[in-house]
Amino acid sequence: MKVTIDGQEIEVQPGTTILQAARMIGGDIVPPAMCYHSKLEGSGGKCRCCLSEVSKGSEADPRPMPKLMASCVTGCQDGMEVKTKSSPRVQEAQKAVTEFLLINHPLDCPVCDQAGECDLQNLSFEHGKSESRFIEEKRTFEPEDIGPNIQLHMNRCILCYRCVMVADQITDDRVHGVMDRGDHSNISTCVSHAIDNEFSGNMIDVCPVGALTDKTFRFKSRVWFNKPYNAHRDCPTCSGKTTVWMFGDEIQRVTGRKDEYHEIDEFICNGCRFDHKEVSDWVIEGPREFEKDSVINQNNYTKKLDTVVIETEETILKGRAIDRKKISMSEIDFNEKIDGNPLNSTING
Ligand code: SF4
Ligand code: FES
């Protein structure tokens, strides 16, 4: 069936959501997503960042949908027309959602390990206001210890439920989840037990903000000072395919590999993540490639760049070619003699 998003038509399979269709087209029209994660079943529908305007429901029922729809949980219909980037209503709503998400967020980016690769930081950079209208007291929680490897900062949590789904779907025994309701809702290890199953570290990678961070990397470096490389090792528990973040010769942290939407390609085990920080533990494949804009991918040389075409008059180009020839000294005969010595001997001193 056919669906049109911001004027671009694409053919999709039944069951495809608007967000998935938009990602198939790619580019600016892809709505931001904080809670949807393509590798986690049932994720999405929590954060409302991905709102889109359905201006035509389908070929069979062309009426527009009256409310903005969460594109990660709205299925495409044949003949559906959707607006994302091109809709002022959507832009306005994304600003409002961002403001809402930031209401209780501590805005402690200068001391947060997630800064530089935080989806909320990116979202607020694009859609946020420079000042807050919130004058009430922010919601705060007592610090809670959830084990030796993972640091929970509940004040930063946006309740996207991704970590709960990792615990449900990737690990054998779930010992943490969302407790309480309303603005008391919080992530907790229900029984105050450490999360010690082999894949629990993936909660760190799926957390879109700095609510769950790696204790072994805590306050070691800002992420943009690290150089990320794809690496692998023979691991009996997981695929062993990771990204290692290096500072000089030192591996400061190990994470799963993320795609252009900051979603994990393959979940990795805690052994790879926390216990293998020696360069000799890994086969380094090469620099990690980035697609999505973020602080850490600024000036990354693997980033795709648009080809710049400069329209210039032909005479100017001709002049440039002459200049280039002069500058390159290609016509100078280095065997020519000055005072009886070959020219290149003068140049080489
Ligand atoms: S701790 Fe992170 S991953 Fe878990 S619900 Fe909160 S924001 Fe989402
Ligand atoms: S990504 Fe769609 S509601 Fe969160």
C-alpha cells in the first residue's frame, strides 16, 4: 500500500507504522522518537515526541484524523497522507512536548555522563525554549543503588519504559520496573536487589537520557573527548560486536553499536561491556560511523557530507586554473641551473 509523508510517496507492507515508513524515506521528515526502539517489542506510545498530522486517513476514508497521532504506534493505511516537518501544528506540538519533558528534568547536562549523546538534549536543542516557564518545584527522588555497574538518576528519567522492556525481553529475570503512579512514578528495583543478570547493562544503552549510566565510566570523560571504534571479540554469551570508546590508548567504556536513530543494533552482555577494557581484548575494526546529528559526531570524517556545487563564471574558473598552475610550480624546471648549480639542490639547501 501507498503512503505519502510530507509529499514523498512510499510503498509499504501492511502493519508498517508511520514512523517506520518515514524512516524508510529518511531525512528531515523522520519524527524524533524517545520511547520507541525498533529492537524492543511493544515500545513506543509513551513520550509523544513523534506526533504527526494525518491529513488524509486513507483512500477508503479520506477524512483527516482530528488529533495529532503518535507516529510510532499509528499504522499506515493505503492512500494515507501524513505531514511531519511540513506541518506547523506538528512543530508546535513537538515544542510543547519538549517543554513538558523538561519540566521535571534537572538540566544538569554539565555534570551528566549522557551529555553529548543525549536524545533529550538533542530534542531540546532543536525544539526547546531557551528559558523555562515552570516555576514550581521539580519532582525529585532519593538516590537508589541498583547494583555495581549501573547508576540510576531517577530525577533525569522521562519514563519511556525502554529499560523495563529490556529487562522484560532481554534478561531472564526482571527485578526492576516502574513503581507508583502519576508524578510519583519511578524506576526501581522492586525488591531493592541489584540487577545482576548478564544483559542488564543494555538498559544503559537504551536509556535516551542520563537516568541510567555506566558506573565504570562515570565522570571519566565527556563523551566527545572519546574516539569510538567498532570492535569485536569472541564472546560465548553475545555476538561480541561492540563500540569501544577510547581516550588515547585506553578503552574507557564499551557500548552496543547504535544505528542512526541511536537504537542498539545488537544487545551485548555485561562481560563485554564491563569486564573487557584492555585493547588486547578486542579486534578493532575501524572508526564508528555516524549518521544522526549529535555533539559527538561533529566533524567526524566518516559522516556523509552533501556535495557542494558552487556556480561560478567560466572566466573566473579559468583564472583559478592559471593561479593553481602558478602555485603548483608545475612548469618550473628543477634541473635548470642557477650559478652553475641545479635548481633543486638550491631548494633542498
Ligand atoms: S530510566 Fe531511562 S530508559 Fe528507563 S524509563 Fe527512565 S528514561 Fe526510560
Ligand atoms: S516515540 Fe512515539 S510516542 Fe515516543
